[in-house]
Amino acid sequence: MWKTIIRRILIMIPQLFVLSLLIFIMAKFMPGDPFTGLVTPDTDPNRIEELRIQAGFYDPWYEQYYRWITNALQGEFGDSYSFQVKVSTLIGERGLNTLWLSLLSVTLLYAIAIPLGIIAGRYQNSLPDKLIVLYSFISYAIPTFVLALIFLFLFGYQYPIFPTSGTVDVQYDPGTWGYFWSKVYHLLLPAITYAILGTTTIIQYLRTEIIDAKRMDYVKTARSKGIPISKVYTKHIFRNSLLPIAAFFGFTITGLLGGSVFIETIFGFPGMGQLFINAISARDYSVITALVMLFGFLTLVGSLLSDIIMSIVDPRIRIE
């Protein structure tokens, strides 16, 4: 298994190289340049031209790519001209916010979806099952930004239970319990929104797997041996039914680390998703290319994590 993991990591190297080349080429074809965001009515055009020359903007593309990828491998993605800080520093700050939001969202997501999926599958065609299926259809049909706006209006303004923006109240000092609970308090509403929207797929997969598993021969054999139905579910049906959920777990984690554009923008949460939108609006190409590269890397890592998790959860499945 360890040999396979190392082999998969080595395979990621040429994939990341191709991805970086595509990102660089697409960035070159985008309108404007990294200095376009600096242009104001009072900007001296000669100064902008000097910055382009200093940055090697007119060098051959392969020289620019080599310089860019070499710096990227060292964690240096240049400076953000719209935020006036280094891109690595900016992504580190926003990435930490998104990390906390992702952890809480994943916890709530599976805490809601797995019990509902189990109830719906075990008690098929019952009233709880019909209500859960109805909930799944509604959560699947409603767009992300619509639910986020509804929750923001209800719980942020109409009934001001949760804060409407930011990550922490300014009156608390870092390292105190008040600071910690303030951060959690600011995370709750966007995390709940994301969790509700993400439960549909897991509920439907789990429900379907449980319904199919109940008809399997090994379940009938266990029942014929007099094994209590509760043990049949816990030791056989539930365990096998959770395998597809485990397969998506790696993609779920890494997908959340990329941030949610709609949720973070609507709730004014300074994470990776909001940073991506702001960078596009400001034509901050240094930030855009770094984020796209990071998102591609997270996708590859998610695929690797899913394979590893599957091999751990099900002993019959080993990566050969």
C-alpha cells in the first residue's frame, strides 16, 4: 500500500506540471496584465510600463514560465497588487479561515446526513423516510446563493442570532476563550448553510445502499441464523453501505478547503472563495494563478485521500 501511495504521489508531479503550464498559458491570454489593477486616473502610464519591464513582462513566455514555476516551488507567488501583500501571506491568512469553516462544515454535514440516510434506508416508505426524501429534494433544488440569502436575512437581520460578516469580534484578544468562541460563533451560520446543501448526495447514496443491502444474500443468511436485526444492520448493512460515502470523503474535504464562492461572499467571510472573486474583480493575476494552482493540487490530493480511505474502511479493497 505504501508503495502505491508513493507511486501515486510521483504520478501527481507530471500532472501538476501540465496543470501549471495550462494555468500560465491561460493567464497570458486573459485581458490586461498583473499591473492593470494599479491603473487609476492619477496613475502615470510610464510608471506602469517601468513595472512591466522590471517584472519581465516582455520576456519570452518560456522564460516567464520558468521564473514563475521556480518561484512557485519555493512558495513565492509574487505580490498581490490589489491587497499590497505577498500572495503566499494572503493565501495563508485566508486559507486558515477556510480551514476552520471546512472542518465545522464537514462535521455538521456528516452529523446530519448519515443519521438521516440510515433512518430513510432502514424504514423505507415510512413517514420519516418520505419526509427525509422531501427534505433531500428541496435541499437539492434550492440554489446555494438563495438559501444563503434566506438564512442571512432570517438569522442575521430578521432574528439577529448570528453575525452577518467577519470571523471574530474585535473586542476579544487572540488566545482567549472569548476569541475562540467568537470565531466559532461567526462560523456557525455559513457552516450550517453549506452542510444543509451538501447532505442531499450523501443521504440518497446511503439510503439506496441500505435498501439494496437489505436484499442481499448475506443479510438473508444472517437473519435465518437468528441474528437480531439490530446486529444485522450494525455489523453488515451499515458497514457496507458506508463504503460509497467513504469514497467521497477525500473529495469533500479538499473541495471545502477551496472555499465556497457563494457562501463566503454572501456572509462576508474572508476565505479562499471570497478571495478568488475579489482577485478576479481586481484582475490580480498573481493571486488568481496561485489559487487555481492550489485548487488543482487539492483535487489531486482529494483523489489520493479517497483511495486511501477506501482501503482502510474496507479490508477487501486494497490499492494494488
